[in-house]
Amino acid sequence: MTERSGQAGDATGGPVPTTPVCYRHPDRETYVRCTRCDRPICPECMRDASVGHQCPECVSEGRRSVRPARTAFGGGAAGRQGYVTKTLIALNVLVMVLSIASDRGGDAAAGGSGFGGLMGGSTPLTDWGAVLGLARFSDGTIGGVADGEWYRLVTAMFLHYGVVHLLLNMWALWVLGRTLEAVLGPLRFLALYLIAGLGGNVAVYLFSAPNSPAVGASTAIFGLFAAIFVIMRRLGRDTSAIVPILVINLIFTFTVPGISVAGHLGGLVVGALMALVLAYAPRMRRTAFQAAGGAILLVALLGLVLVRTAALTG
């Protein structure tokens, strides 16, 4: 057989490419290969890996196979960013702005009652959303939770009597919220905050005069105080710095006029109960146990509301 020299070709007589090309961009030559699937990849398709580079598909597949990081109590690692805490603060500030805007008299920010007016006064928005058992308004109508306005048990935790009232609560939320959200995860922290706030407002409904309105995030904040004590104890961390702060806040609760004792204590108790559920849930069925515990607390609170409503309207 006679050998022939010359350039190799394909069936059509054209040259066969000998330089590898990117599997996603055939017009780009490359000598780099994915360390996972061995396909050629160009610089645009390279993704840094622990060893060498990987292609986008292998990176995506690897992310799907990696189990998401969880906190000690089953929450997502996204809680370290504090998104829920920041959102709650932004929501409270927005509601404060709306409250001031609703007050044509101008006493929402600095006028009204308490400390020479610094605590602020009521506005049409606080009148609408405050916890109120049952009362007759100036126009002769009757309203309150007992009259079917159950939304007040939720809206009250986002309303404040003045800027100072708001700033005190938001500072506490910023300090406590970031720590608890990082430990519990976003969803569990949000559940703790809302259930504690609801618990404090239900306590206001149960034990305060039915015609005495109350607003403020402090019902939820006191729940966070109790929760951080429970959580830190569960983690075996030092709680000596928490107790004095909690005691000081309780002293203010009982000595400063105009503060809702029922709301603070109710939030404290319910927050502690919810924290116990989150912290001591069995690891094997943690999420189910935590969800069931939160649901039981909600049902119990709603049952107390029904009992109080029957007492006021019966």
C-alpha cells in the first residue's frame, strides 16, 4: 500500500480541527477543561472550584446536591443577614410616618401625653389600630376587639405614640433581633416575634380596661428579651448580661406612668413559651414539633380572646 502525506481531512475534504473549543461557545478555542465533567470551557464559562475550574452546569448540579446550612434550631443560615429584623424596623418606621401624616393636629411626633409631650399623642391611625376592648367613640359608635375588630391585636404591635416611643423599641429590636434571627433563622424568628407580640396584645385585652387603648412593639420586644435568655441558656452561653437589662425594663414597666404592664408581661410570658418550643424541640422531628407548638400557642391565645369577648358582650 502506498502512503500519502498531507493534511488530514473529513469526509467532505475539509480540515479536522485539532484544537479543543468551548462546549458552550464553539467559536472559542481553549485548553482548559472542567475538573468535574472534563468538557472544554472558555474563560467566560470558568467557575472557580477547590481544585481547578468547573463549568456552569457542574456548579449548579453541585449546589443542588449540597445540603443547605442550618442553625442549631433548624433555621436557615440567611438569618445571619438580619433581613427580617431590618424589614420589621422599616415597617414600623413606615407606619410611624403614616401615623404622623394622618394627624392634622401635629401632636403625633412631639405633642400629646407623657414626658412633656415627647412620648407623642394619639392619631387617627393609632385610634384605628390600637388594642381596644370595647368603647364608645365620640361619634356615638361602638368599636373594639369585642365588637369584631380583631385586627387590632396585630396592628397595635406596629403603631407607636410618638417618635421617642418608636426609637426606644426599634433600638431594642435592632440589638435583640439580629442575634435571635441569626440563631433561629428568618422564619422561626418572625414566628417568635409575631406570636410574642400577639400574646402581649391579648394580655392587654384580657387585663386592661376595655376602653383603654394601647399600642407599641414592646409586647414583641419583651418576648424577644425572654427568648434570648432561653436561647442562650439552651446553647450554654453566659446570660449574666441579659438579666440586669431585663430587670431594668421590668422596673420601668411598673414605675413609669402610661406603660401597659399587661402588654409587657404578656409578651414576656408568651415569648418565653415560644422560645422554649423552638429551643427544646426534639431534633428528629424538630420542624413538626416547632410548628405544632406555635399552633397550640395561637389556638390558646385565640381561645382567651373568645372568652374575654364573651365576658364583655354577654
